[in-house]
Amino acid sequence: MKENTRLFRYDGRDVLALPADRDEFATLLNWLGDIARALNMSDGVRKQLMVAADEIFTNIAMHGYPEEEGTMEISVKFDETDRCLALTFTDSGIPFDPLEATEPDLDRPPEEREIGGLGIFLVRRFMDSVEYRRENDRNVLVLRKMIPTADGSHEKR
């Protein structure tokens, strides 16, 4: 890990491990709220991060383990120099690259659109970058978000 990178720990651990169960999202939400306060995030940036985390968490919980119970691990790193937060979700569920999902046709009325895809669309719009890879039979999804300083710049002062 780079010298200027801060790893946020949850209860003394490098990763937050949770059952892939929608009811467990509150734990992640509370942790991300603590991180948002620690980084002095604006409300807008915090809300974008929460929506993206909710979408990814929900997709893993609802679709990653259709026939069995599973877990997911979440880690959060912050590059102090670049002011970039990396939120990483790792699970051993069904292989799925959300970046291959077709974007919804927003020109069509909601009742005429295909079901699904809007959440991933929002994740891609709210995050500065989204990367997927399959590593050691696990899905690894990294969401990156630039966190401006209090004056709105991305540079560390």
C-alpha cells in the first residue's frame, strides 16, 4: 500500500465481512457514514457514495448467491494525495461483470423500459471510475470517487 494511502478499518479489521443479505446493509451504511464524516465529505458526494454502495450491495445480496448463503467483503482505502476513495466489494458469488450491463434507454417512458440496469447506470454516473475483475474465483468490483477538499478542490493542502 502506498505511503499516502489510508486504509479504513472496521472493528480493527482491514475488511468488513458481511452476509450477502439485504438486512445487513445498515452495517455498511453506518461505516460509510463514519468514513464520510472523517473525510469531511459534502452531502452530495456522501449521497452519491451511499447510493452506489447500496446498489452494489443489493445486487450481490439478491443475485450473487441464488441457491446458497454467501458473504461479501468490503474494504475502503483513501489516497491522501489524489483525494481518491476506493470502495472495493469482493464476493465468491456467480461471476458477474456489471460493466457489461446494457445502459437503460432513458428516452423511453419508464413503463416501456426493460427492468433492471438503472442502478448500475447510476453507479457509473456517480463514481469517477468503476473497475471489475474476476480474481481467484471471486468478483472484485472497485468503485473510485474523488473527494474534494472543503474548498471544493481535489488537491490536498
